[in-house]
Amino acid sequence: MQEFPDIGILHRRKIEAEIIKPIYEILVRDYGKEVAKAIIGEAVGQAAVNAGKEFAAKEPNGTSVESFVALQHLWEQDDALKITVVENDHEKYDYNVHRCRYAEMYQEMGLAEIGFLLSCNRDSKFIEGYAPHVKLDRPHTIMMGDGICDFRYRLQVENEK
């Protein structure tokens, strides 16, 4: 993600989706939707874990809920997300997304059926790579037809892991 720092994440995801779309279509044709989705999900998920690790390596004092919150502007850039913060402290970061331009973009590109894999699935994978001691619970997503995305990040204490 560091090669083109002036390009926002929303624009990067569009470029990636333009590349992934024909790959996905060929995978569906040759192996079926289930296998195609599994392959795309695994590849994009691993890329998100790796990105999380790259970001973590740049944190001079290690990762925390606070350091993660400080990165959120990257995903919100270009009005990509309209959010309301519910709660934010050193142990948790809760917010709701009311508008998701990522979901809108994948819909417009004809990729709604894998939008979750291209975008939403990255969230839990990124935090896994960035801060394994922070967990994400997000039962609702706009991408899957819900009215909001409800992000709930929690610092895990040793006995909760």
C-alpha cells in the first residue's frame, strides 16, 4: 500500500477490483462460484494480513487501539465512509458506518457478490496482522444488505484469547 501514498484507499480498491474482476470471472467459469470465492477470499485476506503487519512494523511504540484509530482516516479519505463514533478509549473503538462508498463502488462495477471479500473481509484480516491482541466484531454490513456496518474493536486481555 505504500507505493502510491497519494492515492486513497477507495481509489486503490477500484484499481484492484478492475484487475480482480476478470480473474474472478475466469475462476467462476473454470471452477465454479464457490471455489472462485474461496480463492479470492484467501488471496485478499492474506494481502490484508500482510498490510496490517507492514503498518504495525512502522509503529515505534507497538500497536494499540489508539494507534489503530489514528489510521482510520486512511479508509475514510475521499468521503469513502460516513461514520459515527459510538465509543473510543484505550480498550475499545466502536463506530457505525452509515454510508459506504466501497459497497456502492463494487455494486456499480457488478461485483456486489464478492464485495464482502474485496472489502469487508479485509477489516478483520488487517487487524489480525496489525494488532493480534485487538479483535473485531462486526455482525452487520452495508455490503451484505444491512442498514449500517457496526464495527466493534476490543482489546483482548490474555485470558480472553
